[in-house]
Amino acid sequence: MIERPYWTGRIREGWKKRSVVWLAGVRRAGKTTIARMLPGAAYVNCDLPSAVRRLEDPELFFSAQRPGSIVVLDEVHRLADPSRVLKIAADEYPRLRILATGSSTLAATRKFRDSLTGRKTVVSLLPVLWTECQNEFGIRDLDRRLLRGGLPEALLGAARDESFYAEWMDSYYARDIQELFGIRQRTGFLNLLRLMLRQSGGLADYSALARECDVNRLTVKAHLEAMETAYALFSVPPFHGGGRRELVKRPKVYGFDTGFVAFARGWNDIRDEDRGLLWEHLVLDALRAATEGEGVHFWRDKTGREIDFVVRRRGGFDAVECKINPDRFDPAATEVFRTIHPRGRNFVVCPGVDEPYERRFGKVHIRVMGCRELMQAL
């Protein structure tokens, strides 16, 4: 079993704030494996009928645990009333450390009558980060990570198996979307998901998507909200600081994993022209891990100049550009952005940079770095 100290560390940090940590993320991203890495934890698989019976009386169950011990409630949304169980744990047994896992945002699923506001800390598990590939997983082949994606089973397999991605999508619909959100239009839903993966990194246009998938605009909007809630998509809103030249409306929408983007596009290998887009996804993962997705935007003006990502922080706005080759960085967009928003740092993030370094383009100062240094900087 490959240790994943970044995520177990995030869970332990979460317990310093709240006694309940909600570990969310798509299925087969490794939530159960990480939960089992916590030494001495009482592990309960809520998929099992026996576990459901054990938790019918939450007070009796939690009273039997030693104060200070760790209790894992894996796939807790399978319980009939999961929010009640977690609320009792948080309110009546604060000396226990509860780790609950699930495949969606807790507050948005139909079974949760209480969002547990103020009672939980959320840790959103992402596909294997590029920093984890290089360290814990011992994988330094970028194309392997881009083509196979970051779900551990697909990443570590002896060969790329296309049936894995098709089976995952069917399971995602049946186990998450249909059960948790009550969406019954399987074919239309999966067609839209495949389309979003093919268009990953592009601007969302509900009307165009509705025409292409032959469903109405409201259905498209509802389906996309369910996909994002269940972590298959992530929206990056446009950054707007008041400049009249800035685009302000449509978000960019990214698929959750490069392997599924490659699968949806029918790619069997990574060409030079594909690598930059997929690398952008890995940099976004690093940003989401460092910020929990808060304050991450993209910037574009009406002439087409664009900054891949802009991160809001106290004291300014950090501009993040994603490049496979740092020598191909064009500072033109950054220069325009900084004339409008002068406060903030400028980063160029590249896969082959082990030691960060500085460069200057006129008045624009940038720092070239890898994903690890980016996460540390934020």
C-alpha cells in the first residue's frame, strides 16, 4: 500500500478544527485506502448491512468507542439518515475523531437533511497529484500520468485499460448520480458528461450544450450542477476586477481527471499539442489542493489575451501560467493583466523545474517553478 502523507496530514489538520472530517471525492480516487492508513482506526464500511445495523443506534455505537479514538464511516451516505449520525457524533462525542467519506458534497445530496455547518471540516481528495507521482508513487513519466489519469487503479496498472474508464462512468451514474440525485436520464446524462470531458478546459455554453445533446437548457444546467457536486467537473469562474476589457460571464469547466479527458477524446498516446492542455489540469489540481478551490479564477480580455489561473489572496492577485517549456512563455498577457491589477505575484509552472528561478520581462517579474513550490507558495 502506497502511503499518501499529504492527504493523511490534511485529515489530521482538519481534526484540529472539528471532530468530524468529511473526506470527499470521486469514486475510486483512494478514499477508502487513505482511511485505512490511519493507525488504530475503527473502520466501518457503510455499504454493508451489518454496518447499517450497528449504526441504527448511534449513541450506543459511539459510546463504545474509547475517547480520542478514530472512527471511519466509509461511504456514510449509504446510511438512511447519515447527517443525524454525524450530528450526534459531533455534538455528543466531540472527543472522538470521525472520518466520514462520500462521493459528493454533503449538503447537496438528498439524504442529508442537515449540512452540518460548523460541525465538520471538508477535505476534497483529488486524483493523484503530480507531486505525489514523483515522490510516493515513484512515477516521473509525465505522459503516463496525463494519459492514464490519477485514479490509482488506472495509474498503477500494467497497461492502460480503456474498459476501466467506460466502467467507471457507468458506475458513477448508477452509484452516485442516480442514487443520490435521482436523475433518471442515463443516456442524456452520460452523453453530456462525455461532451464536457471532450471540451474540458473550455468555456461553458449552456445553449450550445443543449443543442448538441438534444436536451433543454434547464436539464443541461441541472446535470452539470450534479456533475460538479459529485466531483466529475470543476468550474473556474472568470476574474473581473472592474476593467471594461475583461470578460465576466461564462466559466471554464474542467474534467476531474486527465485520463478521462484523454479517453473521451479518443487519445491513445500524448502528442506535443495535447500535452499543454492536460498539464493545465494538473496545475489546477495543485491549486485546488492548496486552496480547497477557493479564490481560483481565470482571466481573459476582449482581445483574447488570457491568464490560465488567477488566485485571489490578501494583498493581491497571483497570476499562474502553465507551460510545458518555460522558454515558450509569452509575457504579453501578464503585462496587460498587471497594468490593470498591479498587486500580486507572477508564476510560470512547468513539469521539469526542480529548482525555482526568477526571470524579468520589462516591468514584469516572474518566478518559474514546479507544482510543489506552487502549493507551498499559496
